[in-house]
Amino acid sequence: MTHQKTSKPRWTGADRAVPRGTLQDAGELAVLSANAGETRHRYALVIAFDSEEALRQAVTNHRCAYRDSQYCQELNHG
């Protein structure tokens, strides 16, 4: 007899809502941290959340939706 593994999604119930972030900028990014100093990322997206809880939910569930910031909209529509 073969047993089939079934797994339920990690986002059930109240967690079902996709956390919303705002795409603030894209391009090269320098990150400063106390431990590692400056680290440059040539291809990066900066996404901001309205609350720490929304960020935590996005990280925990590996799930996020975003909307463009005003700056990104202006770049796209010249």
C-alpha cells in the first residue's frame, strides 16, 4: 500500500489575504548593515509595506502582491 502525502497550504484562514506592498524603486541598490557594511545589488526591487505585520505575513507565507509607487508610475508613463 502506498501512502500519498498531502500538504495543505501554509496560508489558510485569515492568512489567505495576500499582503500588499508598494514597489518603491528598482535598479541598483546598496544595503548598509552593522555586521556586513555595504553590499551592492545590481538588480533589486525595493518593496515597502504599510505595517510590520504585513511584511511579516509576506515573509512567513512566501507570498506578496505589489502596486507601483507614484515614482514608478511616472517612469512608466513619462
